[in-house]
Amino acid sequence: MHLDSKVGQLFPGIALAITKIEGMQIKKSKKTEVRLPYTLNELDSIERLKAYKSFFWKTGVDPLLIKPPQEAMIINALKEGKLSTANSLLDATHLVSIRHRIPLIALNSKKISSGLVIRMAGKGEEFNSKPTRLKGKEVVLADKERILMLYPYEKASDLKLTRKSKECLLLACGVPGIQKEFVVSCLEAGYRMIVQKCGGQYKGIAVLAR
């Protein structure tokens, strides 16, 4: 598991914190009220959200069309006053993402092979079951077989978890401008929240950073 040197050169300060959680029992979602200390009109001034938008622009993604995942969650929570998720695992990851303003993403670990790496996409490389041709500017998380995620916002469609899932790979995804310590803190809060809502045990933390 490593971070490619080209990514480190282009995006100094990028950081990914990762752990594995086993023995989960994912349950039906419960309505969770969310109160946030800012309004929709104040989102553009939040420094952590600005860091992700800057990263999106640099990787060829228009954040006006595709918002950073935690910002999309915050907007939804501000509009509805509660979380709107399908299960207790998503309750946990969305709540922590909103509070820390850092994307916290759970992947189906049973469909991931060895050799995890954060690297640049190849020009014309394919992603997902309905192939998307990449431009070569995107940062991706991949294993030795395929791209798992367009970093830090879209995972491969078959990596989603269901209520039958018992384990996951949990990622806190940092970008330049977000201190590594904040990324690790988000991951720690994430696995504690998941264990609280779904049970299970986490298997230590690994950090990729440059």
C-alpha cells in the first residue's frame, strides 16, 4: 500500500487514513437530526471545503457540477435538518463526514485485492462497470487489478455495502490544505461511530501521506 511519487509531487500535503472494520451488523437507518453551526450561504467560506474544491479543479473536476461528497451531505442536512441514508453504516459515515468536513468513505473490502495505491489515472483508462474514459488528470485509488475510486468522491459501483455486509475498508480522504492529523482524527471518529452503530472491531490504522 503506497502513494505514488507523482501524486506526491503534484499534490504535496495529500493524505489518506485507512482502516478495516470486521464483524459489523448493518441495520436499518434511523432518523438522525443534524444541527450545524453555519448556513448554506456560509459554505463557500469554510476553509476545508475550499481545499477540496481547489483539488477538484486541479484534477479536472468541476466542483460546481460534482460537489465534494461531504459538502453534498452538508447541503442535504442543512435543507432537511436530518440525515437521509439507507442504513446505520451510512448514518455513521455521513455524520462524521459532516462534522469533520472530510470525506469518510466505506468500501466493500471483499471485492478489493492487494497492492493498494494512490496514483494518477492513465489517459483513456476505464473506470466502473459502464466504462468512463479518464483524462489522465484524475487521482485514483487502485488495487493491482483496477481503479477502485476516483479520489476522493466516487467509488466503483460494486464496492457499495449492503445490510448483509460484515466488513469494510474505511477511508478518510485528505487533500492539500488539510492537515494529516485532521484526516486521522476523522478516521478515528469514523470507526468509533461505526462500532457504536454497527458493532465490530477495527484493525489498526495506516496513513499514506506526502
